[in-house]
Amino acid sequence: MISKGTRVNMGQLITLKLDGNLAQQGFRVMLEVGEEQQRPQVERVGFLPGDPVLAQLIDQHWLEKYRPLGAPYARKLKAKTIDYGGSIQEKRVACQESGQSLGDRINQWLQSPTFTPITQELLVTVRPDHPPRFLLRTDDPHLQKLPWHLWQVLAQYCPTEPLFSPLSLTSSPPSPPKPHSKLKILVILGHREGINTDVDYEIIQSLPNVDPLFLVEPRRSAINDQLWEQSWDMIFFAGHSETDRDTGTGKLYINPEESLTIDELWYGLKTAVNQGLQLAIFNSCDGLGLARRLNDLSIPQMVVMRELVPDQVAHEFLKYFLAAFCQGKPFEQAVQVARERLQGLESEFPCASWLPIVYQNPGVDSLTWDKLLRSSTVKKPTPWGWQWVGISLLCTALVMGVRATGALQPWEWATYDHLLVQRPVEAGDPRLLLVGVTEEDLNQYGNPLPDDILSQVLSKLSTHQPRVIGLNIYRDQPVSTGYEALVKQFKQQDHLITSCALGDEYGNEAIAPPPHSPPEQVGYNDLEWDGKHNVIRRILLERSAPIIADYSSCSSNFSFGFQIVQEYLTPQNIEFSLNSENKWQVGDLVLQPLGSHSGGYQNHDSQGYQLLLNYRTTPKLAQSISVQQLLAGSFQPDWIRDRIVLIGVIASSSRDENQTPYGNMRSLHIQAHLVSSLISAVLDKRPLLWVLPFWCDILWVGFWSILGTGLMVYKQYYKMSQVTYVLTLSLTLGVIYGLCWGILVIGGGWLPLIPAILVYLMSGMIIALLPLSRFKK
């Protein structure tokens, strides 16, 4: 016998053989520690007494506490259920408490004095930083149902996955795998009543370097034929299964009419093992009976479920296991990672992390994904190289260069308008009231609206205490009668914002503000037009005084809408200030101005402080009334109290038609959209519209260029069919569109849609024009 000084390193194996019976005479225990594929360096004998109470607890836990929870959701057909009464939450609590009691009893049993020499040897030899493989060899079904990972020695000092194997091996060692260029998986998706095996399908289909064959609810003959006619690296089953409690025989339900046992596929499975089968995964219920029989075939690695497995747990385990396995973790460590991650589901599915169990042939080494992906065939050299990256960079530079000239600007504006109007419908803004001067108002009172009527409007509004009034009507000179009364209103109204027009050097007339309006209560209401269609997509918040003074009698530095927003938010102690980057900041919100090269705007007039106007997508922006309705009292007072009231002309004879992405709109409504967008951004966290920095635009466009190049290289190199290529191309274009639309809807970002589509198509076309020999080494 070797001394206790032996240490277990990587590549070593701990085997614990337990020969006996839990419910009666107990177990003779043999501990072996040694290098993989070599004779043991440590051997020690111990004894574990029988524990009929523990055996009874195991049966009671699984049958009486766990099964009533799992049966309605599990991958077991026609499960025998018992009505134990109580709510589902009470059953969950009972199952969790039963599990805790079972874990305590396990550790109490494993602390038996006759087993202490085994425990001490493990504590001496195990190194937690180099966890070995831990193999439990037993034929006792109670021990196979036992959650060994709860044993304190394993949980605290040897964090490894317990592996299971029978005491005796009657079959020959497994055959070496046959070489394939890809991993060959036989995927059997059995009877699907009440469960969703489509998720299993999608997870396996997404694996890299695999060649899966899917048999969906197959006949027995179809499975048998595939086992005989092809060699397989892995067999995967998802569907319903169970183990007969009396005979211990496992059964698979393969379609609505057929079920079968392992013996009924014995010769086909034996052939598959002889041809190099390495792994079998049964992602289905109650699989211990399947594993016990399959052990006689010497399949190197198997994963089954101890008990009924809920459909969601089965999906999550498969996802977690394959992710860890593909990333390079050894097979048993990948199972451990996946099993332990299932603990996150145990508030809904108690004991979910107890379900997966690994059966392993003692004569095989630890399996890895790379070992499964072995190939003796000569692999094609990868077609990627710096030349393809160079093509992607060239296409990116070309598209971004053309974009910088403004050549793509009309297309980008058009797609931007399209994306804006495709956004979901929003509710109106309850903080606004629009008082529109209609055609009927002009017919009633005169055109333009006389000063005395306008004075009455302001007086009527002020009696109901609005927080701010915005007059989007020019009054640089008297109109008809009542000028003195109107001047009085201008002087008395502390929360009245009046308007003027800057005009410009292109001939648009400048209009002065009302002569008696305080300068700090005046804002210009000029609009910014884009392109030959004069569409309004942006707004000028601030324009420097020196520029205005050159040609304008309107001396205000701030826009009409911006002045209204400041007047509305100031009583709420929300400050307006210029930050260290000389950008306007409203509370915590920084207003990002457009530059001369910002998103779809290239080489445009970027003077002043310009923002993209985030129109509210709604058929009715705000409550509206006419002048006649206001003066007649046909309104509710709370429409006005503490609100923003905007007054403007909406009569058709005013010829105040402005083109927007949402169609023609009056100036009053555009100003309302501006006010609503700024206030909503500050108070409701509704995003303002923004564009990426220039370098981010390059990365975004470059990514799609690389993807377009890669797709065509893959098509040429791997002989992708034209139909598959067109479908993939169309899908990717849909993804580009979907991302641009989604980010605009969720976060207000205007991503370069047209440049991304152009570079994606262009890079693929250039690759297609290259001679095919360029794809060979």
C-alpha cells in the first residue's frame, strides 16, 4: 500500500468502488488513486454501513416530493401522478425541505467511522487547484439516485463532477473514433407531445463544425438503418422516456405510436460503438435504466437525467453544457458547469441541479471537443487572408468617402424619414394645449387676427394660470383695433413668449418681435429646411448674435421653442447651462448638436446650435381648441392650468405649409413637437435623436463590409448554393434594417443604413468578380 504522501495532479483518476446494498448490508469500499490509464498508486479499503432510513428518504424525496412537481412539465409521457394536495408553492417548499434533509442525511452517513480512512485519504491526496476525475463504481440504484455533489468532501475539497460506472465490465474497450471532417451527430427528436424539441434542434444546429442528421419522430427502422449505415461521433435523444420501477428497464418514446428499449436497438448500437461512437446524450426523463443497459456496450461517455426533467431545465442544461464543451472544457467539467448553472432555476424547479448524471467507461480518457473534432483528412486552407481584409477596408473607405461628399445625403434622408414614420404610435403630450387660429376664426374676427381679439385670448388664458404661453403669431406692428390692450398684455404677462423671424441672406424676410415684449421673452421661430423638398428634420436652438446682427431685426439668440422649454422647466429648479465642452446641458441631459459631418448630414450649414427634431409619433400631439371655442368658454380649465399653451395660425389661407417626414405640418405644430421632445427628454427620459461619432460610423460600416466579404468568400470557397446565398444575403439585409429601426425606436440613434447596405453589397460583388483561384492556397 502506498503512503498517504501521494498527491493527485492533473490527468489522474480517483475511483471509489462500492460493492453492496444501501438498504441492507452496506458496502465494501475500495478507494483507488492513480494516473489515467495506469495502475493505481493508492489503494485503501473501507466500509459503509447499510442505512435503510437513507434509502427510504431517497425514494420518498424523488417519488413523493419531487415527482408531483415535475410530472406536469416533464419529458415523460403519461407520467403516473398522485394528487398530494396543496398549492404548487407549498409543493416546492416541501421538495426543497426534503432535499435539505436528504443532503444532511447523506453527509451523516458518509461520516461513518468505518468510512473515515477513505475520507482522510481523499483529504490528503486531493488538490483543489487540480481537480481529478472522480469515478463512482456501483450497481446499487439508490446510490445512482443520490446527489453525490452534496458530499462535503467533494463540495469543499474536490470540486469535480461525480462520474458513474458499474462495478463489472463485460464488453471490450471502446473502438477508436473514425476520422471525419466534421462532427457527425445522430439527433433523434422523439415523441413531442407536450414538450418543445425545436429548441434542442436549434441548439445543436448552431454548433460549429458539426454534421447533424435529424430524425424527427422517426420509425424504429429509420433509427436502426442510420446506426448500421453510417458512423457517428455522438447520439443525441430528446423526447419522452422513462425507467420501469419494477424491472429497471429504460424505454424511449420515438413517435406517437412506437416506444422501444435499448435491447430493441442492441445490434445497431453495438455497430455504432464499434465504428467509433464517443458520446450519447439522453436529454429526457428518468434515464438511469437507459444508462445501465448502455453501459454494457462500453459507450465512452453518456449523460442522462436521474428523474423527470422539466422541458425548460432540459433546454437550459443542453445550452449550458454545449457552450462550455465547445469552449474547451473537458466533458465532465462542462457537465458540472451546466449542472451547477441549473441552480438558478430551482426557485421554480427544485432539485434541477441534481438531475444530470454522467456515466463513463473507466477505460477511456477525459473527452474534449477538440478530440471529437479530430480528422485525419487534409483540411482545406482557410480562404481568409490580409487580401480579403484589404478589400473590406477599401470598400469601407470608398463608401465613407462618397458619403463625405454628400452624394448619399438624399438617400439617407429618405430612409431616415421612412424609419421615423415606422416607429410605434405614442400617446400625445398632456402638458400642451394648442390654440389654433382657424379659417372660421379669421372669417369671424378678421384676417389677420385683430389686436383686440388677440388681447382677449391672452387675458382669457391668463385667468386659468398656464405655466407658459407661446405666441407663434407676429405682432411687430398694430393690426386693426385694440393695440393698447395688447401692449398691456405684453407688459403684464410674465410667462408669455413672443416670436420674431431672423430671416436670412437668401431673401427670407426678417420680422421684429412685438415692440413692448421683454427681450428675454422673445424667441425666433425660423425653421431649417433640407434639400430641394424643404423637409424639416432639424431645429436651430441657438444662433450667435454677430451672425444675426448682419441682416436681422430679430435680436433673439434663442429659438421660440427653446425659450418656452426654459420658461416651463425653470420653476422645477432644472438649470440650463453650458458645460465644459460648450454644449447645452439641461439638468443631466446634454444636448448634442449636429456638426458639418454628422450622420446623414454632410457639408450642410452647421452654424448655430442645431438638433434633430424628434417628432412624437402620434395622430394627436396635444389637446387643441380654436379661438372661438376659447373665447366662448368651450373648454375645461384643467386643459390650461399649469400647462404650456401655444397660439398659432392653422387656417388654410395662411399658406403656412411645411414638409416634414410625417407630411405637411403647420408651424404651430412643428414648434409643439420641438417643445414636447425637449421636455419629454428631460422629464420622461424619452431619448433625443442622435448620430454616431465619425469613427463609430467607420466601425459600423466596416463591420458590414467584412461580413459581406466573408459571405461571398464562404460561398465561393465552400460552394454555397445560389438559393442559400440569396437567402443569407436577404436575411442579413433584413438584420441591418432591423438594427437601424430598433436602435432608432429604443434609443433614438440614427445609424448609417444606406452606407451599411451599399458596402455590404459592394464588398460581396468585388469578391465575386475575383478569379476562383484566388481562394486557393
